[in-house]
Amino acid sequence: MPENDVNNPSTPAAAPQLSEVAQKELFAQRLAKAEAMTAAGVNPWGERFDQITSVAELRKAYIPVPEGATENPNPVKCRAAGRLMAMRVMGKSIFADLKDSSGKIQLYVGKNHLPEEEFAAFKKLDIGDIVGVDGELFMTRMGELTIKVSDAHILCKSLRPLPEKFHGLADIEQRYRQRYVDLIMNDDSRRIFLQRIAIIREIRNFMDACGFLEVETPMLQPIAGGAAANPFKTYYEALSSTMYMRIAPELYLKRLLVGGFEKVYELNRNFRNEGMDRRHNPEFTMMEVYQAYGNCQSMMELIEDLVTTVAMKVIGTLKIDHGNGKVINLEKPWRRATYHELVREKGGDDWFDLSKEDKVKRGRELGLAVDESMRDLDITNELYEKMVEPNNIQPTFVMRLPAELLPLARACKDDPSLVDVFELGINGQEIAPAYTELNDPVEQRRRFVEQFEATKQEGDVFENKVDSDFLNALEYGMPPAGGMGVGIDRLIILLTGAESIRDVLLFPQMKLKK
């Protein structure tokens, strides 16, 4: 590794990734060092080392040397801890980079500033080791803030070598499998997850300030309801019954509206036993919101205010750069358009006047996978899902959808074949669907029966497939309400400029290695 001096810190040249054999050899060498430390009475796994100051706070605390002075009359004493990311040994001096969760700072370890045995011990440390240091801040002639180390402690010996600095984890899949290494090496990954934490915190702050109550509902449910999705199934030994991981908390949150909780939300984990791709993970985070005496319009206003407020507080802008010249503009007001308007834009002004056969013909001409065996509605929805949704790049509220697609929503007053809902699309993804909720228990039961009859298989029983207790709750009276689900992972993709849902999940689901 090339040498550096304190006034000209350079970066080591990129080296090829270590082979598996080389990694095993380094592991053995480092393990031997740990054993030697133990034999010498030094704990390689460290002791308590508190009262430390973060790198970010150290940068704020530094007091510059007054102009004309040769020494700082007010030196800042400090204590820091973190991981060694680089070491440059130069005879009687060692320069190293120490990284903690807030940033990186240079260390200067001089033989004249430490007992001989401590200097020798520091010299034997490896990149990746976690250390604690005491010392004094000073600024190099090249303007790099540095800690002049007066005492050093090993806090954890790293047995595995870190990836080469410049390439990090070159295998993208390996980044997801070994997120802990990705977070050490990849500052952009760390940025995204720190932003994720801040986004969720600001969502809670916003909702609480709006008078909503955060609640918790069951993740294990006897009937999977509230959405159309394939659930994960398990077995509850104590009750001798099959249970399901929830696909949505909707029906339980509506029970709370019945019970008099008028403004509720839940930031929840949902589970759907379906495919994985850049937009889907079987375990994902949603926020569901219900507001008594509100409607679809109430939710529209809420999500506009929520997203723009959080974007400004966390990202600092309403114009989100997604690369390749694509900038998402979140400035209000967002576009409003009906389902039928958008379908006509892609399928032709006469789309809804066409016969089923003509829709199939035109759909094929447009490259859609449609045929005569499909329902008329499904042909239209195929066009919507393939040609409308992916092209809603700037924020768009898609309103007044077909009632058959959404059995839990209230019908539009002027057209019972449509429901009073919106789907918010941004960057080609659905971010938030919202309803004017159906609170008519008779109509809700009718729709559930209709849905059951359309999908039932041999041996299915209505009471085992439909949440009858929810229908019972509605019969006690649920106030008119607006309800909305917000895809938190997708919102974070949008705000951080990430490319995939796996980039915003600390530990995305991965296929097991054989």
C-alpha cells in the first residue's frame, strides 16, 4: 500500500478482489493475531468505551488556530471510536482513517506520542478493526481535520477482510445478502437507509400533528382479508387452527372506526406470498389511514401534504432526481384524471364504444396479451396496467375506477358502476390507493357474496373465506370515512432516488443459496 504523509493524504490504488484462498489465509492470520492478543492479556473483543464523540460532532467542535499563532491555545481534547478503513505506516508515524456512523476522520499515531508497546500494537491492527482513541484535534496544512492519538484501544478484531475499497461488493446480489458489509463500504447505501429512518420518523410526526392515533392490529389473522392477495399460511398449535400472516390491516382498522376511534393509522408490515421483483418483496411496509367523516378527497389532500412535507424536511427539495434526465416534480397541485380518461389516451377515444372482439384486436395491435376468453373489464384493465400506470411519471391521481375492481369502496353517486377512489401513481408505480369507504353493511355483504361466488373452489365455505365478524361490526354502524394505504417502501424509493425495492430494505428476501 503506498505511503502517505499527514499533509498529503492519498488514496490507495485499486487492487483486485481477493480470491477465496487469499481470504481464507487472511482470516487465519487475523485469527492468529486475536489469539496472540488474548495470550498477551489484551481482549481482542474490547471493553466498555463510552463518553465518545461522533465524527460529525468533532468537526463542529474543532477550534481553528488563531491567525499568526504556531500552536492552538485552545486544543480540543476528544475521544472517538469506529472502524479502521485505511492505514498508512511510515516508520515512526501511522496515519489511519477512522469511520463511525456519522462520517470519517484521519488519525495520526506517532511513536513519540504513545508508549512503545501501544505503538507496536497499533501497527499490527488491520483494516476493518474497530478501535477507540483518545487524543487532540488538529488541522493539517492540507486542511484535513485529524486526531493526534494519545491512547488507543482495540474494541473488536475484524477476522474477515473488507472488500477492496473502490469496488466494494461488486456483486449486486451479494450487497443484499451481506448488507452489513455493504453498509460499511457503500456510503450511498448508508445514506438511503438513514433517509429511510428519517422519512418514517417524519411520517409519524406529520400524522400525529394531524390528530391521527397510531394503533396496532393483529399480524396473525384467522382469515386473510382487506386485499386480494395470496397469504402466507401457518398453524397455531394452541388453538389447533390455521392462521394467516396479514395481507392488509384494513378490516381491523375499520373495526376501530366502528368503536369510535375517528382518525387512526398503522405503520405496518404486510406479507404476501407472491413474486419478487424490483417493486415487490413478500414482506413490505405499508401505512393505512382511516378518517371518520372524511372521503376520498380528504385522503387526496392528506397524501399531497404528507409527501411534500416529508420531502422538504428530509430531502430538502420537491424535485427528485432519478438519473438519466428524469426529475420527479412533487410541487402541488398534482394531476387529477379519471380511469376512463387515461384509458382513452392510450387505447383511443372510442375504446369504451368498441365491442369486446374489437378491444381484443386493438389490444393486440398495442402489444397487449389479451384474448377473447377474458372479461371485457379485464381487457381494459390490462391496457391500464401495461400502458397507463407505467407512464404516470409525474404525480397523478387516477380517479373513478370500475366498481368490480374494488369491492370495499363506495360507489360514485352519479354512476354506481364506478367507485369513489383514487390510485396515486408516481414514477410509474402505485404509491397510494384511497377510497371513500363503503359503510353500508347490506351492500358490503352483497359484494362479499358476489366475490366469493366468483372465486370459490370446491369445498369452500363462505364463513371460512369471508370475515363475518367484520360484517357484524359494520352492522353496529361505521361512520362515513376516507381510507388510504401508502406503500412506504415505494415512497422511499421515490424520495431517495433508489432503483429497486431491495435498495431500500435493509434485509430483502433472497432465494436461499444451495
